[in-house]
Amino acid sequence: MWRIAGTTGAVGIEVAAAICIGYLGGHYLDHKFGTQPWLSYIGFFAGIGAAVKALLRVSRDYKRDQQPTNASGRGDDPGPGPH
């Protein structure tokens, strides 16, 4: 349980950091190349994309951890019927 809490708690920081780093990196490049505000926007949306990817990764890991396992220790039980 503590592992899940730690992982989901850390994803909030990861989301905020991804968005901030994307925006600030774009902002820096805007000032360097004189392209205000376009690279800031691109960096911001790239940060949002990275944040969504992090959320999907944590969600997928959580679902995988919650699946019951069959006798072989794998979560892909084919169910009843001939094999």
C-alpha cells in the first residue's frame, strides 16, 4: 500500500515539473531566438504531453497491480473452457 501511495504522490510532482520545465525551456529559447511567445507555447504543450504520459504510466501500473493472479502467478487467466 505504501508503494502505491508513494508512486501516486510522486506523479503529482512529476506532472508539475514536466509542465514547468517545458514552459521555462520554451521561454528561455524564446528570449534566445526572439520568437516570443511561440516556443513557450510549444514547450508548455510538450510538458502537458509528458504529464499525460506520466499519468497513463501510473494508471497502467496501478491496474496491473490490482489484477488478481491465477495459479501460475500471471494475471492473464483465460477463464473456464478447454485449452
